[in-house]
Amino acid sequence: MCGSKEMPQYQCHKKVRALKIKSVQYEHFDDGRAYLVFEDESYPPIEVSSSWTRIHEPEDGGYYVQYDNGHTSYSPAKAFEEGYTLI
């Protein structure tokens, strides 16, 4: 809430691509980079930059999300699973 007036409410309707993260592995790097290992093992782990991990703070069990424009992000599991349905 912002002051005494409620902010406008929005509903998500966009399509994204996403993979559930099994583990975030920092131990191979000393500069903040990490490997994201996915629950679906048919997808190889990907390396994300230290700036990406600093901005998104990924955790095991969350989702690696890719938008149509190529931008990638992270979503905590609860927020993602409440907002998106597999199509």
C-alpha cells in the first residue's frame, strides 16, 4: 500500500519460458558467477554472470525465466507457480 490510497492491481497474462532450478552452484567461481542446474536434467546447467546473481539472488527451487525479448530473470517458486500455468 502506498499512503492511504491503494495502488492499482494488475493480472499477468504474458507467456514466458522457464526452468525450475535444482541448485545454484557458486563453488566453481570466486567472483559471484554461478551455474544453474535444472530439475529437468535434459537441459544442461547454464552459467550466469556475477551481476545477474547479484541482481536476482537465485535460490534452489526457484525458476530461471526467459521472456520473448531474450531478457532473463529469476522468480521464487511460490510467486512463479501462483502466476503461471504450464501450456
